[in-house]
Amino acid sequence: METTAAKPVLEAVSISKSFGEKRVLADVSFSAEEGEFVCIVGPSGTGKTTLLRALSALGSIDSGEVRINGTQITRPPAELSVVFQDYSRSLMPWMRVGKNIELPLRRYKMPAAERAERSKEALRDVGLEHAEHLYPWEMSGGMQQRAAIARSLAYRPEVMIMDEPFASVDAQTRADLEDLMLDIRSRLGVTIVLVTHDIEEAVYLGDKVIVLSGKPASVSATVAVPLGRDRDQIATKSRPDYLELRATIHEMIMATASSSLPEPPSGAHLTGIGSR
Amino acid sequence: MASSPTTVLARPVSAPLWKSARVAQPAVIIALLLLWQLAASIGGLGAVPTPIDVAGALITIVAEGTIWEPLTTTLSSWATSLMLAIVVGVVVGFPLGASRLAYRLTVFTLDFMRTIPALVLVPLVVLIYGSGVESTILLSFVAAVWAVIMQTIYGARDVDPVARDTFKSFQVGRGDTVKLLFLPTALPYIATGIRLSAAICLLVTISAQIVIPAGGLGEQILITQLGGAIAEMYAYIILCGILGVCVNASFGWLEAKALAWHPSHRKVAP
Amino acid sequence: MISRPTRFVVPALLPILLVAIWWFASTGSTSIFFPPLSEILERFSELWLFTLVPEHVVPSLQSIFLGLGISIVLGISLGVLLGLNGYVATALNPVLQFLRYLPAVALLPLAIQLIGIGQDMRVTIIVLGALWPILLNTIDGVRSIPPSLVDVARSNRVRTVDWVFRIVIPSASPQIFAGVRASLAVSVILMFASELLGASRGIGYFILEAQRQFSLPEMWSGMIVLGIIGYALNVALMVIEHYALAWHRKSRA
């Protein structure tokens, strides 16, 4: 999908990272346009978390740059918000949910009433209206993750980065939360970068899927997902092009695991293959 | 995850040597001693002696042998009261912990007794027993026995009810049940109780020796202070500190050993 | 399962029994050291309900609250600073452990020499003893903040003020409370010991005076007061902890 000359909201430019002797990320590059839903998929242990920490400037990188709207970032920027995998350890148990959501807003000069209002609005956006008085441990896993998402939304970020956010919930809740993210993207126009090991989820949600694999990890393929913006858990997932994309990506991951690249089948639209 | 923001002080591969604990800790101690020496020599600390004076005093009391009598008095009082506390504590604690009814009847009273500072008995004990070694032993025992009782109770209560029923259904005798079931379960707790009571016994022994006064290192601190031998007083104070560290370190080590093989996952009591 | 009033019956049985035994065993007592309980209780109500409270109970409580209060403020502030700077905390650890295990009573003669006899000395000694459990526990609690919370705070660019007061300290509060419990016990002991050696008012002083004058019932009454105070302070702390750490209990249920 060709865009105007506007810079991509989030750009990773040749990111490399080693831990001691061990090289984890090698020359990882990709970009996310405004309002795009980008899914990064790869097997466990590939370095997805390392990449995510690099993107959110929580972790340092050895070489390369992360750019927001064209400008390099070295510390967590205001335009970016992160939703972590372990919701039970990312919400403060000594605060009610409403206060949890207001916490990042305290740095801005905003009257308390406005903060509270933003918090309630964010809770409405994720379907947790009236939950502001609850404590996190009074809610189910799915609700807690929604609260974490609400905290990110209240922050009004341009980009949301999500680290396997639905890995710890049951299948039904996962489906609900996936649809919630699609809804948030279309209503609020947030750019979303979601890291996952679940290929099905990646293809279902993404406008494009970035395949991260190999040791050290790099982008082995960037796959466009031309399934339109209107997605449905049943309908979309039974479409032949969906299934084909899923299969292709699956093969790519298997192949790079055994060090050979597959031939791109005719139906998939490849926009680039990274170096390996 | 190696990029976790919390600081880890074991040396990661690329960290410089000065960051490791083994260099930093002695460095801090030496720096503080130097600071003390400097401040005291220029008279900035009033009557406080320099570390060199204190070290000299320490060497003197060891060389002249004046240290041994108070030291042995303190240590023997400590050891005696500790052993009494352990024996009585375990013997009393076990049945209280093993029986639900006994526990419910006694727990409130025990909690109450635990909060009474044993030193409150000093005036009474001194009236009855004078200022001899018996007084300090009695006071330390009374102070420390509660810790052992409570920990033994926790240990006895921690016995797995299923295992207990199994023993009962196989008609295992009382003696064997205690030996093979209660004791192993309670051992880590008792180890914790021993550590706590060892610390309490030392603390109360020295305190009683100062306050009554009743010999040992405690009274030496008083005597040297009244006699103006300030460097020696500091030496005795530091000696008490060293004893405190040794007792806590060694019994803590024992406790960790006892906890290590126990299959349950418990935290060490504060 | 057990109704609310009955819950208090069983635990109260033993104390009532013990008091009864004490009463009857000491009724006709001629021992000077163990006067009849009836006499002791009579003195108790004469003196401590509430005649002597301002003169002796208040100063003792003041020493404890001041000493413990200063220890809490100092201990938590320093503990947070050191806990957030793990390198410094580890480097200082041996020194802190030594100071913690040094019996503060050993410093009492020195304190009397340097500061004299008075509440200043008593509060100082209490702080010198009660500071360490809070300080060390706070350092411990701060250092064991879950890394995930650190990530959340950093990625959301939480202000330092909010970080310390709304995240670090609450997260460490279970450990801090454990430290305060230990410090309370130390404070009571040091208050008493310092009053035995250098005071003109306070429960310790009262008990000592009564002993010197061989007024045993008075002395016993003072001991009972101290026992009640020690217990009451512990209960108060327990109640505060119960409410302050409710979130901690419930989030682990």
C-alpha cells in the first residue's frame, strides 16, 4: 500500500543487539505507517522481546536507530505506549484501576477532574465502563489486560507496542481482545505494532506481517495482508487467501529454522525479503 | 532477561572490576575507617578516639588477658540460656502445635507474652537472685523462649494432614510418628527459632550485663566508661558488634541449610 | 463457622485461668517478692487509672513514638535512596549489617556520657537501635521491585515523584512493615533500658524506684503497665498493617 511522502510513524533501521558474545538481533529493519496494524511474528526465543524493548527504548541497542516520525529516539518517548504480556504484573495492585490508568497522566499539568475523565473515557473505549473503582485483583485476566490497554489509550499515544498481550488469556477472551484492538485502531487511528508467536493472530490482525526468525534474528520477510479492514473471527479466518497467507508464513518460519528460504507462492504479495 | 533494569552486582561479563561487590565492600569499610581516623585526629569528634587507638586497646586487652573473663562470662551465659530456651521451647511448642485445640487455647496468651520485653523483669530478678550470672541466664531464657515456642508451633502445625492420617491408619506409635513425621517437618521452623533465639539471647545477655550490671562484656563497657578508658570501651562495644554478626551469620547459615532440604517453600522469618 | 462472639471465648480462657491461679496462689502470700495479686491490682488502679499516666506513661510513650517515628522517616528515605542505587547498597551492606547486629544497649553508657540523662539521650538510643531493621528491610523491598513495574514506569515516563511515592514505596511496603514490627520491639526494649540507666520520669524509672524502695506491689503494677503498653502497641501496628496491606493479601489470594 503506497503512502504519501509522510514519514512512517515508527521505523526500525538496522537494529542490532548482542548480549555479551551472543548476537540476538542482526540488522532488523521495518516501518509502520500511520494507522497501520503491524504484526511481528516469530518462534519463541527469537528475540522478539529484545526487539520490542529496543523499539520502546526500554533496552539499549548496539547499532541502528529507532525513529518516531523521522526522529531518532533513545529514551521512552511520549508518542509511544507499551502493553506488556503479564498484565498481573503491570497493573499496580495497591491502586484502583482508575488510578492505575491515571498514573502516567500525572506528569502532565492537568486538573484532577480531567485526569479522571480521561481515565473513564479510556475504560469506556475498552468496554470496561464503571470499572474504575475496582482493584486489579478483583478482575479477570481478560479484564486486567483491557485495563492495561486502557492505560495505554489514556496516554493518547501515536503508537502502541504490544508484547504478546493475549498469550496469557483463554481462547475466547483472546478473540474478544483481538477484535477490541481492531476496533481501537479503526476508531482512534492508533498505529499498532503487535508482537506474537501466534501466526493465526498475526494474519488476522495485521495489515502487514513481519516475519522475524533465524539466529541471530532478522526480518526474513515482510508480508502484506490484503484482507481489508473489516475482519471477522469466523468469516475472515475461513477465507482462502487468509489460509494461504497463514500457510506461507508458517512455511517461512519453518524454513528459516532449517536455513533455507522457500519460493514465494504466487498468491502472496511480498514487499521485501530481509538479509539473512 | 539480561536487559532487566534492576542492578545486578555479580560481575556481568563486560563490567569493570571496581563494580564488583568483593572490591566495593572492603573499599567502603577502609574509606570509612580512614574518615573516622581523620576526623578523630583533628579533634572533630570530641572525645571519640581514633580507630588506631581502639585497635590498640583491643590488642591490649587480648594480650593482657583482660578480655577472656568477660568474654567467657558473656558467651557461657548466652549458650546456657540458649540451650534452655531451645529445649523448653521445643518441648512446650510441639504439643501446642500438634493439637488444634491446644493451639487455639494458647495462641493469644503466647502472642501476648511475646510482646513483653524481658528486661522488664530485671528489677524483680535482681531482687530475688542478685546480680550474678543466674539473673542474666534467667532473663535471656525468658526473652528467647517464646521465639522457639512459636516457631515450633508453626512447624508442628505445618505437618501435612494427609501424611498424618496415613501414619494413624497404619497405627504407627507416637514416638515413631514424632520422629519420622513431626520432627522432619518442623526442623526448618525450629532452625529459624534457634536463629531468632540465639540473637535474642545475645542481645538480652549483654543488655542485662549493662543494666544490672552483671559482669561479662556488658559490665566492662560500663566499667571502662566510668573509669575513663574510652578507647577500651569502644573496643568492647565493637566486640559486641562482632559477636552479634558472628552469631547471626552462623545460625543464619544453619537455618539456610535446614531450609534447603525441606520440600516446602517458605520464606525466612524476619 | 464460628460466630463472632464465640471467637473470643476460647483464646480468653487461658489468660483468665492463669490470672485466677495467680490470684489464688498469692492470696495469703507473705513473700516480699510476690505480694498478693489483690494488692497489686489495688495499687494498679490507684496509680495507673489514671493518676501517674501523665508523669510516667506519657514520657515513655513519647520516647517510643519519637524514636520510632524518626527511625521510620530516616529508615524509609535512606532505604529508598539506597535501594534504588543497588551498587551503593551492596557496597555498604557489611557496614549496615554490623550496625544492625550491634546491640544498641551497648551504646547506652556512651550515649549517657555524650548526651547526658534526658529524653534526647533516650530518643537517640532508640533511633540507633530501631533504624536498622526498617532501613535494611526497605532496601530489600525496594531492590525486589518486580522488573515489570520498572518497565511500566519507564515506558510511561512516570515522574520521579510518582515513581517513588506511588510505585516504589507501596511495592516495598510489606517488607517495610515487617521492619517496623521488629523496630517497635527494639524501641520498647531500648526505652525501658535507657530509663533504667538514665531517667527521672517514665515507666522504667518508676519500676526501678519502686524496686529501690522495696515497694513490690508498686513495682509489679508498673510491670503490668509496661506489659499492656507493649502489647497494645503491637496490636495497633498489626491493625494498621492489616488495613494498609489489604491489597497485598487479596492480590495473592
